[in-house]
Amino acid sequence: MKAIFDDVSYQCSRLVTESYSTSFALATKMLGSSIRGDIYNIYGFVRFADEIVDSFHGYDKEVLFANFEKELEDAFTQKISLNPILNSFQHTFHKYDIPRHLVDSFMKSMKMDLHKTIYHTDEEYKEYIYGSADVVGLMCLKVFVKGDVERYEELKQSAMSLGSAFQKVNFLRDLKADFEGLNRTYFPNTNLMELDENSKSKIVSEIQADFALGYEGIEQLPNEAKFGVYTAYKYYSKLLQKLQNTPPLEIKNARIRVPNYQKFGLLAKSYVNYKLNLV
């Protein structure tokens, strides 16, 4: 039965989320049950595309990505795919009428990672951030507002800012892995080998501004989405705080993490704030 295949597809997307990101999976579990599965579906799709360009060393990444792109197009056209991750994503894509240009921008940024290693200008940097992060926030927003176009437009800028903040925190945390493993430098006008406290502070201030605008949108989200998004916001804010308090040399030489016990502590505090209507 098709329903069984669709359920298997959804379970695969959930498994991908839980396997690749404990923090995102934890936040997703705090979403309402009616939208939780669709966020798993979006994450599974963006994670697989990202893995092709970031992880599959020793394989022809261009061929793999081209095949993935073709399978995605077929999934949209046929409204089914034997790739369970794409099958579950196309379901969410059609269910909420996610704008195609958001998916195209995401795929363009992923494709940039196949060759581009340095982002020299603010324009290049912003284009990459928009495609790799902002549009993911917008896809999720479509789900959060259940396709309500007016509410989507009202919260659009905040969703983009929150997506940007999350991505930039990841960039700062992963400086060592991106530079040494993938030879990539995302922040323009920042020499990783000469990263100092002043350069780091500028990056942190930029992220804090994104968080501020993003938080304004969280306050206006439907109840089904608010707690889950707030949980993710608190986690990434904590991670940024740790990065802010970490010397540049240590950031360059180690991956800064939020321990699991702190994650669960953040979850508890987030829940209290949510129940007290402090969000």
C-alpha cells in the first residue's frame, strides 16, 4: 500500500534528523504533532543534499549531486519517489505549496560548495547564506503557519534572520573543519589563520543582530510551532555565548559544543518560560 511506503519515507526522514543532529531533533520533538513530521521531511532533504557536497569524499560529488537533483525534479513532477527522503519531502512541498524558488536557491548554494571555497565579498556571502539557510527557515515557516500566505509574509523577514543566525553560528563553530577538511572560508574579509578577538567580535555582533530580529518572529508564531522554535533559538544562543567566551585560537583548533546536560537544562528553562508566557 502507498500509505505504508509514505510512512516508511517519513520514518526515514525522522531517522536522518535524529542521527545527524540531536539538538535539531530535540527542538523538532517540541513542535506540535500536526507539523512535526513535515519538519523532519524538510531536514532530511536539506541534510542529504548537504552531505553530498560535504562528506562523500572519494566519490564523484558532481555526479551524485546531479543525480539527486534529477530525482528531486522527478519527485516534484510525479509526486512520488523511490528515494524515501525525496518522497517525504515532495509530500511536504506540495502540501504547503512551498515556493519552488526557495528549493532552487537552496540547491544553488549547495552546488556552490562543490567548487567555491572562499567568499570574497559581502554579496557572495549573502547569496550563499540566503540559499543555504534563509530559504530553509522560509520552508519551515510555510509549515509553521500551515500555508497561511498573509501570516507567512508577516513573519518572513524574521524567519530568514533566524535561519541566518543558526547558519552563521555553525560557520563560527566549524571554522576548523571547514578550513582544514573542506578548504572553505565563508566569512568575507576574515583570514582564519589570523582570526583575532576583534574579528570574532564583529562576527558575533552580526549574529546577535540576526537573533534579535529572529526572536521578534518567534513571539508571533502559532502555538504549535513556538516552543520548538524557541528551544532551537535558546540552544543556538547558548552556543553563540560559548563561542563568544572562547579564545579565537581555541575556536580555530577545536569544535565548541553544548554538552547534553546543558541541552536538557536549556529545554527545561525554555519550557518554563513558554508556560509562563515569557516567549
